Amino acid sequence: MDNHELLEDYLDGRMTVDQMRSFEARMARDEALQKEYRLHQDMAKAILDDKANQFRRLLDDAHKHYERREKRPMYFRMAAAIVVLLTVGGLILLFSGRNITSKDLAEKHYKTYQPFNGVRSATDERSKMITAGFEAYHKADYITAARYFETILKDAPDNNQIRFYLAIAYMENKNPGEAIRLLQNIVEARDVFYLSQAEWYMGLCYLWLGRKEEAILPFERLSKKEGFYQEQARLILKDINKRL
């Protein structure tokens, strides 16, 4: 099976949990696979951008129609100009200079970790709980997901997969402190399947809490290590040095 087919199975949720973990480990080492994954993301963004362009064209058509009917179109143009100035000014105020906070920077670079879109049916009780936890996670019900993952982790304290997703659920529930504790455990265990992911999100948690120096350390490690997060780590380090 080639990279494209594997990536399609990964994105469409046709992999088992073990296959997904194996694929993620391979993607962390395979630069070509990382590029193809990013290409899928870029294509999705392009579709959204196209819809945005369609919306702009609708606004332009409405504007032209208004100008044909309105004898005093200057007011419309002045109002539009004011809106543009306020919008641009607000963006400049938010993202320029040193007005941005470390939490703003963390939120700018944060994306919920979504490794796959489905889970297998289950028969035994623990598997049923895992399935229920991931179903809640995919529905963005992170409070429920965290409850399931917490229970599973009590019975399987060495399960770093559940530990990682529990950490992400904590981040989504605005509890970065607890997330750091779990992610640090993964880093200390040197779990090859989740090490890079744990360092990336741990850095974001530290940044969110305003602990800049502690945030820089995992980002620097990632920036020197070939893999999926290398370029992202370099970008966020530039942001930190420029804005904080």
C-alpha cells in the first residue's frame, strides 16, 4: 500500500488504533509522508479559501447593485472604508509589536490533535470505555472524554496513548497545569509514539501559563530534531523571540 492510500485510510478513520500508532511513528520519520499530509491540509484550506472568495464576490455584487440604485453611494463607501480601517487596525493591535501575550501566542499555534476519525467496535469493558472516550473526543465533548480517559488510566497507568489524549482533553478544558503533568510523564518515559507530540503540546501549555523559559526548552528540542514538528517549533520560537 502506497503513502497516498495509507494517508487516506488514516484520515478517513479506517485504521485500527495499533495501525494508527504505527502510521504516526512512521510519519514522524518519513519526510515525504509529512509533505503529503501537509498537502491534504493545504487542499482543505484552499477549499475554505475558495468559499471565502465566493462570499467576497457576493458582497461585491451587492455593493455594485447598491451603487446602481443609491443616488448617494459615497456614504456606503465611507462606511465600508471605516469598517476596513477598524478591522485592520484591530488586527495590527492584536498581532503586532509586543502587545500579544504568551497565552495569545499559544492559542495562535494550538490545534486540537485529531489523529483519526473513527474507532473500532468493542466487546470487553475497557475497550468499550476507550471507544466511548474517543467518540466523546471526536464530538468535542472533552469533559466526558476526560472522565473516560481518567478511569481507563487508573486501570492501565502505563498506557501513554490514553495519557496523551487525556492531556489534550485537559487543554481543551482549560486545564494546562494538569496537561503538563501527563505530558511530562510521556517525555520522561521516552515513548517513541508520542514523544514529539507530548513535547509540542507541553511547550504550548507552558506558554499558555506564561512560563516562557520552560516553554522554549521543548520547542528547541523539536526544532533540532527531524520530524513533523520541526518546522512548527522553529516558527513558534521566532514568534516568541519577536513578540514576547
